[in-house]
Amino acid sequence: MARLLLTVFVGLAAALGLLALAQSVPAQEPVVVQEPVVDQQSTNAQDPQVVAVLEALAEQNVFVDYEKKIITVNASICQRVEPLEYLLVMQPQGKDHEAMFAAQGIAAEALNAAMLLLGVEKGVNGEYTATDPAPTMEEVQAGVAPYSYEPATGDGFYIYAQWEREIDGRLEQYRYRAEDLVLNIRDETTYQRGRWVYLGSRFVRPHKDSEEFFAAQGEGNLVSLVNFSPANHILAGADPSADNQSIWYPNVYMLPPIGHPVEIIFSRQELGDCPN
């Protein structure tokens, strides 16, 4: 029987009704729960155990279509012309001045658990390799890079943004790949299409006397366009230029106004650009 190593945290486990599986684990410690709920041969979205988990996630505004392997969260447009570092943050703590979309009323732990429930495996963050031998100052000034960059790799999700707008008295629906909504102003192209790599954030302790917390929850930054190390976010883009924090801007010509409601869709498989 296929099994998923579903990592949940004690606080979230309580919300999901899974504390019975972690009674002996101290608070704030990560819990590894081995659950056979993702057996594709025998389990479906009507299974009572699956239903209970999906309902608990929905209470935290993370909506999962278990059979289609899709997660949806509600967000809104928070930037149209300013430079970007993040695709999606959660409010009030996320960097909305550097993000295209902001979600409210969700928990990063719930989004993370939903992704694990759909079978995602942790990938590898972007990596830098110093140029050997190191270029001279004159070479750097001439454009020779002091390092090479390998973007994040591994399993993850395809991300779409979907919304409705009234045009000439009728309601029109729009759905785009998230990458098509992000411009690379240096290369005059859009963000490279592909899976957004699952990195799963991490636990952090600000100082030795403080309690650990889930970094994505504390910082509110969920999906990053550029490479940050260590990775406190949950998903990272895999564009070869993700090492550059100064070239990403919203594709203003395709976006609705600031504050417009948007659905952010995380899918294990590629979807079409138009709603079904």
C-alpha cells in the first residue's frame, strides 16, 4: 500500500484531529505521521478520514480537491507596478510591498499540510557556486559573474491565478499561469514556466530562550520568485535568473486593479489557461 510521510506540526495536528497520533511528542516539535490516506488504489475523497482532514483545512481557508490534486486559496492583487520578490504572501505579516498576491485568513501550516497531503516531496533550493578562479575586479566590471547559479529543482506545483471581471455588462473569467504574470525587465520576457519547487519552509528559533515557530507562518512569505537561503518560504520559483532580485515586475497589462479578488490555484498537474 502506497504511503505518504505526512509531516504536520502539533498545533496543526490539533486542528486536523490528528493529535492522537502524536500524544507523546512535546509541543512545537515536528511530528512525522505515517498515514495510508493517499493510497490511490483504495482511497478517494469520500473516505471519512480524508473528508475530516479536508474539512479542517477548509476551516483555515485552504481548499483541497483531493481527487484532482488541486489546492485553492483566496487572495487579492497587492502590487501592479512595483518590483517583486514574492509571488504570494499572507497578511498581515507578509511583504505585500514586494509581492503580487496577498492572502488573508489562511495559515501557512495548513497550506503546507495540504501540499504534503497531495504527495509532494521536498526539493532542493537554488545553489551558488563561486567562479574558480575568481574573476578580477576588471573582469567583474566587464560583466564576468563571480558565481554560477543553479535554480531550485525538484517536486512541486503548477500555479495559476484566476479571477472574474465584468466587461460590458457580462462576467468574464480569466486564468493564467502565474509565470506569465511576472515580467523579467532585463531580458524582456516573462518568468520561466515550470513547477514551483516545494521547499517546505523550516522551524526557526529567534534566540535560545524563545520557542520555535514555522518560518513561513511567522514571516508570512509563501511563494518566492527569487532565491533566498535559507528558505523560509514554502515554494520557490525555478527561473534561471531567480538569483537576481532586481528584475521582476508585475505584468501590469494582464492584471486587474489592486485589491481585486483572485483565486490562487496550486495543481500537481498542468491545467489549461481557461477555467473548465
